[in-house]
Amino acid sequence: MIAFVSGPVAALAPTTAVIEVGGIGMAIQCTPQTLAVLRVGQEAKLATSLVVREDSLTLYGFADDDERQVFELLQTASGVGPRLAQAMLATHSPDALRLAVSTGDEKALTAVSGIGKKGAQKLLLELKDRLGAPVGAHIGQQGIGTPVTSGWRDQLQAALIGLGYASREADEAVSAVAPQAEAAVAEGVAPPVPQLLRAALQTLNRAR
């Protein structure tokens, strides 16, 4: 198992970071929150989980060991693969997921793209005794989705700047996708940052 990867960031893409390790560029799948704090040319250290398939080896990267552990525990539930587990962590922090499962918060899980009502009910049953209790000091005051989903504008702007766009371009792209985020909030769900990032990048590509 590759427990972590450390080295200079060689490149950033909407879903991937390339970190140079011993002269080799390691492509690592990351959430927008993780990508947002990385900068090309700067040193980075990511906790990692290697997913082995018959036709591929995929490395997933995380801000810390706790996030990686939750990523791996989520996949012990039937029907949860690495992509869905990553989508859950892109929507909710590890502690927010623990709180959602421990309190049976179905709505929090359906806020994740790809999880419907029946899927959420099944996950709550399967994960109930696996994730454990929230470990954050003030999780009871934060509520579901905090801090990951509370500042989608800041997350999106930081991710775009991390990808090399100017602050002005990032601001314009965030404003362009704001109606999508506001529509999600109006429906009582967390703004889907990964989808918003893709939409923002599309607006920037059209503007060039």
C-alpha cells in the first residue's frame, strides 16, 4: 500500500494532482477541497489510497489520514466504489459523515450526487457501526456538511486559482455558476462543488 505521497506539485487538473516523486509524476485523484490548497511548484504531502482493478491502478489523495480512513470505510458498504466514496467526501467532511450516519440523517446523504433516497437508507444501515463517532471538538455545533459545504464560493474560487486562473477570472466563473448553487440551496441540499467546478471551467473555456 502507498500510504502517502510527498513532493513538489508538477501539475493540477480539475480532478487530479500530479506530484513528482523521485523523478516520476504520480497522478492522484483528489476532491476540489484538497486541490484548492495545492500550488504548482510547491511541496505537498497527501495521504493516499491505492485502488487496484484488473485494468487500472488509481491513486486517491487526501488532506489527512482521517479522510483516507473514512474513504476506505465507506467502500465497505455494498454499492460504494471509490468514485462515490470520493463524492461523499467532496460534499461532507469526515466528521459530518460520521454525524449523518450516527443520527440517521438521510437528507445529508441524498445531498451527494449519485445517492438517492433508497440508497441513503441502505447506507445508513450498513455504515452505522463502521464509521464511529464524530471526533471534532465542536461537531455538534457545526451541523451536517460543515465545514466542507458551508463556503462553496470560497472553495470554488480557491480551486480555480489553484488551477492557474487569475482572481478576476475565478470571480467571473463563480458568479456564472452561482444560480446552480443557489438552486441546490433552495432545495435544501449542499451545493455540489465538483459539478460546479466543472461548469465553471466550461464557462472559462468558452470565454477564451
